Amino acid sequence: MPIKNRLEWFDTCLGQYLLEREQSHFDQAVVDVFGYNAMQIGFPQYDFLSANRMPLRFCAAIEESAALRAAPEFLPVETNSIDLVLLPHVLEFSANPHQILREVQRVLMPEGHVIVCGFNPRSLWGVRGFFGSVEERFPWCGNLMPKLRDAPVEKHFPWHGKFIALPRLKDWLTLLDFEITKDRLCCYAPPFSQEKWLKRFNFMEAAGDRWWPFSGGIYFLTAVKRVHGMRVIKPEWNEVRAARRGMAPVAQKLGANTSGQEPRLAARNGILVKTPTQGGE
């Protein structure tokens, strides 16, 4: 698929509808992920890491505008060097999504985060992609549905991609020693190409999370790389506080001849004052 077709689709009202919601979710998801290095794979035209505060943020893609020109299947990045990886719509348009996930697992540091964004095949978006090519898959249904038979087969972005179901993606990540920490869906409105129809079905966005949370057109999945046998060492704050309490100054006890006012004030302030002896010295 030429890159131009993909960029043209994101300029449409449906593409802008998708981008607005994805940018909002990525901003919320990456703002609290801390570390030193963050990498976005694919889509260098859109900065989904803008809300993150890591010192080094870059995009790796095959396009010329990317900071690092590389194929997602073979990243020229050091092992265990990245704290956060974003995968916006990369797996469903790749011939080898398993290899991409293996590369992500390799470059991520232990306890590093990966956030995957993809199209949900079990949604109205997935249904549209299915019926777009139903004439090729089931030629016999043309007699039953003449309107569908005469409709053109959609080959442009994103309907030509191989959408990956969310449970299957979770299984793939689990096999690579990732722990799923969060998942969320959005874009519940049908994928209409006209803006007026998208506005009419805007009410489905507010009701989607409550009534049909499994049928969102787009899903976001956050996972953490776990390493067996690794123990995160944290400072023992309780022991430090106990040691500080142990070093608190103790009032020194004066002799028996400190009945005067000055010695008492000195003892209260923790200062030892030498008093004259009874011999008159």
C-alpha cells in the first residue's frame, strides 16, 4: 500500500475522527510513564509521544520523515535500552506481526511499557472491512444480495488490513513474558464516510463504555515486560527514618550542685556549664 493512500485517508472526516480520539488516549497513557528513552514505531507524521516527559523521544519507521529509518521487524536498537514503545496500527498491516513483537520485547528494558493500538475486528469497523471484500470470499451470495454484489470492493486503508482480535493479541504478549495492565476501546460510532452521519451517531461514544464496551472500533492495550527472577530494589525508607530518630540529641544530666537557675536553663538547652566547686575555686 502506498504511503500516500494512508495519509489521504487520515485527512478525511473519518480519519480525523479516529486521530482525535487516538491522540487523546495516547496523551493520557504516556504522561505517567517515566524513564529515559521512548520510541514510537510507524506514523512519523503524528507525534503520539508529545505528552511524555522522557529526555529522548523518537520515531522509527521506513518513511523519510522518521528520526530512525528502519523496518519494524528489524530495529537497529540496543537490547534492553528502551523504556516505552508505541505501536499505533503497525501489527495489522505487517506481514509478520510476531517478529515485530519479538523485536519490541528485545529492545524494551525490564519493567518497560508497550502500548498497542489496533482495529477491532469484532466491531462495526471490522464488519465494514469484512463486507468490503465479501464478493471475493463468497461469490454465491451475489444472487442473494444484488446491492452488495454491485458495490465496489474496498481496497484502500484501513479495510485491506488483517485486523487482530484483542484476546489473540493478549495471548501473543503473554507468551513473550508481558503482563497486561490495561485495555480500553473507543470509536463506537459506525465508520461513516460523511461527517453529518458521524455527528448523528456521536451519542454512541458516551454510551459505548457502559453498554457495549467490547464493540469499540479501536482498542488500546498496555503491557509491561516482566523478567523472571528479577527483584526491584527500593530504598528502605523506614530504616532511614528509624536511624534518624536514633541520632536525636539527649539532654545531659548535670551534677548534684546544679540547683541554680543558670544550670537548669543550660540543661534545658542541652549545654553543659561548669559550676564552681565548694572549695571556692
